[in-house]
Amino acid sequence: MNLSSIYKRSAIRAYLGCALTLTLAACAGTSPGAPLPPLAVSSTGPCCGALAPKAEKLLAILDASKVETLWQPGHLVDWKSGASRGLARSAGDTHCSAFAAAMGLRAGVYLLRPPRHSARLLATAQALWLDSRAAHDAGWRRVRDAAQAQARANAGDFVVASFPSPDPDKPGHIAIVRPSAGRTLADIRRYGVRMTQAGGHNRLRTTEKSGFGNHPGAFPDAIEFFAHDLPESILRVGDPAVGLAGN
């Protein structure tokens, strides 16, 4: 999918002061490839497969994150830990993108993050980066829809749901698709994927519809999904709160 001109303008604004060594064209280019091939999805009963061992490990990482008490809105935070560094100037400052990047770090998956991009408007920058050649080369692939995103998460991929803001002065949103074996296709069509997120409301368990509720026009048609293989080494991580050193 080609980015609209307004999204391109948003990318330019978001990348002001960016420390990326990649060129802006590489970050904000058109999609480099087709979506991942579809996994089997059932139209009756649970739709999206049992949880693979890597999915269970990702759940352990998410559950150990303390997302509902860290990465709090209205605070300045350390992006890796979510610990507060004091009150922000605005109570509306939120940290969905920092949380997503931090969970990627713990799982061994790179997602655009500081210092390559500042925390300001990072969610939109991540959305644009995920649709770039640079992200494709880093192992990210587009997922065609919500049911496939849930199936990929259950199969053991690190999957994000992403929405770049059409307003260059307002943040987008990004969340992690949470593995969940009990979802039905009807449930996903009504409420979207299961997610873990920081944002205006930090939630260990929420739905796509609820999680993107502060972004008019996002659900259900404007949210995009991207997946990255979780490394085999994630299965050997003893403490999910520590993650994979050096990533």
C-alpha cells in the first residue's frame, strides 16, 4: 500500500531531528513486498490456532512488563523500563511506542526506537518505518488482516498493530498483538485482535477496537499489522523481565 501524501508529510515532521543513519527515503518509501502468506484460520470455534512455545514465552514477557503501572501517561519515562522520570508538561503525553519498542528489545526483535528516533511522535514514525525497505531488511513483514495477525501471534511471531496519525502534530498508536487461543473469527471481526499496550490507557489485555478508541477512523480499516519472527533464543531466556541482552 502506497503512503498517502498526508502521511508522507507526517513522516517528514516526525523525522525532524531524527538521528537515523538511514535516509528519509529509505524510511518512508513504499511497501517493499506483499503480505505474508496466510495461515489456516477456522470459521467455526477458535479460529487462530493453539499457542506455540514462542507465543507462550512472549506472553510471559508481556505479563512481566508491569505495563499497567509503568509507561504511565502524563509522565516522562525511561523508554526501556517504563520508570517515571517526573511529570511531563502535558498530561496527554503517552508511551505506546516506547512500550512496544521495549517489549521488542526484551523479545529480541528490533523496532524503531531511541536513539535512532526521539520519543516524540515515535508511533507514527514506527508505522512508516515498518512499511519501509529498512524494516523489511530487518525481518519485518506485512500481515494482511486482523485474523491473520492473531494467527501469526499465536504461531509465535512478534506482531504489532499500527496506525500512523494523519495529523502531523498528533501521535499515532501502536500496540502488541497478544497471543490468545480462544478467539473466534466473529469475535475478531467485531472487536479486532487481542492486544497489550501502553497509551492513554495502559492495558495488559484489551481489544483492538478499545485500544485504538482514541484514534477516530483507525478501527477497523486503517490499522495495519506487521510481524517479525521471534528468535529461537527466546526459548532459552530464563527471566522474561530481563530479555535478550545486546538486542
